[in-house]
Amino acid sequence: MIRLYARALKGKRARGGKPQKRGKNISLISALSVREVVASANIYGAVDGVTFEAFVLQQLIPKLWNNACIVMDNAKINQGEMVREFIEKAGAKLIYLSPYSPEFSPIENFWSKVKSILRQTAARTYKDLVDGIANAMIKVTQQNIRNWFAHCCYRTS
């Protein structure tokens, strides 16, 4: 995660360091309600269907309320039959977004803000990255979240 833009004096080149070796990825999964981040997990490596099902069962389901509406994109890992079963058993409703419609997903705006804050921290170790992720999520306000839901055409009142 390096900064995308820099400033320099006129006629001078902006310089900055970036790591030469790329480490393992850290995947982030979160669930967002109109009020707060409901559940979140940092996972070393890629997320597969089993990992996503474990996140839903262990992190998301315990924090759901009756008649909650869960909106997910159409990623293959989100479409497991067990995911639907877990969510409906908890008394919530599952809705999938139409394909190629990130403009209806407030989580996209959430990740955009978190990533921009992470780029500013310039974390170079896994510990710094995990700390940076936590700090970036804390900087997301309830007003940010409400605005993202309103921007994506969801009722926030």
C-alpha cells in the first residue's frame, strides 16, 4: 500500500520509498450496518468459500438482529448455500446485488476510505498494517456510514 500521489517543487521529481519485495496478502472482510461496522476480520492470504462461511457463522450471525437485511455482491464465495441457510436461520433476509453494481454497495465506499488512510500510514510490517487497519476503521464515523448508505440509495431513517 503505497501512496498514489505526491507533491514536489516545480521542476523537481517527487521521490518516495516503496518495498521491493511483496509479502503475503491480508484479506479484509467486514459487514456494515447503517450505524456501525458490525463484524470484521483480517485474514492472511486469500478468502475462499469455507473461510467466508466461517466469518458469517462466527462473526456476523451472533451480531444480527431479527428481520435484518443482508445485502451482498454476487461474488462466488458469497453464494454458498450454507451462507443463505445461516443467515435465514438467524431471522435475517439475504439479498444479492445485481452483477456489476458496486454503486449500490456502501461497503465499497467504506473500503475506499480505509485504504486511503492506510496508504497515508505507509505500513511496512504486518503488525503495523494490522494496527493501521484498526486505526483506519476507527476513523470511519457514523455520519460517513449514513452518507454512504444514502449515496447508494438506501433509506437511512
